[in-house]
Amino acid sequence: MDTGMLISDAPKPLDRTSIVSRSTYTQVELEQILIHLLQCEAAWLSGYSLAQTLWTCVFLHEWQLVAHPELRMYMLAILKSVELMVFMVNTGCVGYDEDMNTELFDVGLPYGVDVGDVAAALAEMQSSMVSPALQALFAFRREFLLLLASVKDECRLKGDALTDLQSMLKHVSDLKLAYQATNTDEKAVFGFDVSIPRQLVSASPPRSIILPSFADATDMFTHMIQHLIKIKHASQKVRSVRLLTEFLYSMATQRPEPNSLTRSILHVGPTHQ
């Protein structure tokens, strides 16, 4: 990928301590942060590096010091999701750097944290939220995290994955509806530092990117979930090499194309079986 070095007018790093120590946010501010993270995640899954996307979020680098409890737990859930997605894509070996870049840039991940504990905390926090957008974001993150963990542990989409995937689709749809009142695409979002890519890749800093819009990001996740639903259906029906070949051809013709994560799950799903 063209790094696009930016030597002059380099942005100065933000004060991380003052960012993570903030303990109160309005509902809209929290929505803006989490929606911006969703856009960063979509950009990463589309081929940009973590340094250009998720790692621009200060909270992810200092998640243990984040004073706001719901924000801290959500950051932990994002990091666990990244951990599982990196594992899956690297194990599947069905992508390449331009397709999905799994370089961590020496950013530590919470490997020892139990996914079940994170999911339980997300569910408890979701139940106390008033904002429909935050409820949808927390519910989607929880179910996505549990789905990733189950694929890693069982080398397949588990038996009730179809119900979970349909539920995830609903959460994305609910988020789209709730977002209409809090459009944030054109606003600066607190807690994101555009100087971080230069700090992580000082020799050849990556160029700044334009993140996908909220609509494009949610569309990407919608398509990904729909592809996973097709994979789950196939895992229940495909019982011969001929049927498997036909299914793989049909997946290859999907538009938009299944991303690297989806293909990795396919690799350990009906293909593996």
C-alpha cells in the first residue's frame, strides 16, 4: 500500500491522559465515539491498516485507564474482537495485505481477558441505557464478539448462529434508524488522534484516509452478516463435493464480494467440514 509520507505540517499528538481521564459524556458524544469506531472498523475490514483506522482511537491504547465505565468496557470488547478477527484471518490464509491488513504495530491486545465476562458486562450495561443507538451498538458488539469466539473455539458457525446473525442484522437496522437523529459524519469526534499513525509507523507513516460514511459502514456490516447467513445455511445443507463446489462458485459471484473475515469463516465452516 502507498504510504503517502507526510513530512510537513505533521499533526501534534494529543494529551492522552486528559482524554482517558474524562468521566462524563453526553449521550450524543458517546454515540459519536462509538459510531466513529464502527466506521474505523469497517475501513480496517476493507483493507486499510489498523494504524490508519481503529488505532487512531486514544481509548483503545489506554483502555484500562478510561474513566468512563461503559466506554472502557466497549473499548475492551473492540480489542477482543480485533484479537479474534486477526487470529481467524491469519489462520484462514485466504487474504492478503491489500484485502485485510492484520499488522498490530506492537499494540498489545487483552489476550487473557475472558470473552464471556466481557459479553456479560456489555449485556448488563446495555439494559441500563436509554439511547436506542447505544443499545443497538452494545447489543451488536456483544453478539459479534460471541460469534467470533464461537467460530474460533468450535471451527464452525455454532448451531444457533443463524438466530444470532439475524439478531445482529436487526441491531444494525435499529442503529440506522436511531442514527437519523444524531448524524455525526461531518463532526470532529473526541478521543481520536490523527498523529497516531505517524507514531506507530515513524519511518514511513501511512497517509490519512477518508473513512467510509456511516451509511457505507453499516451497509458493509449488513452485507457481511448476510454472507455469513449464506455460509450457515450451506453448512447445514452441503454434504457432497459437488454441492460444496456449487456453493463456493455462488459465493465467488456475490456482490459486494465477501471480505477476508467472511472467507476465513467460510474456510473453517462448510469447507473444513
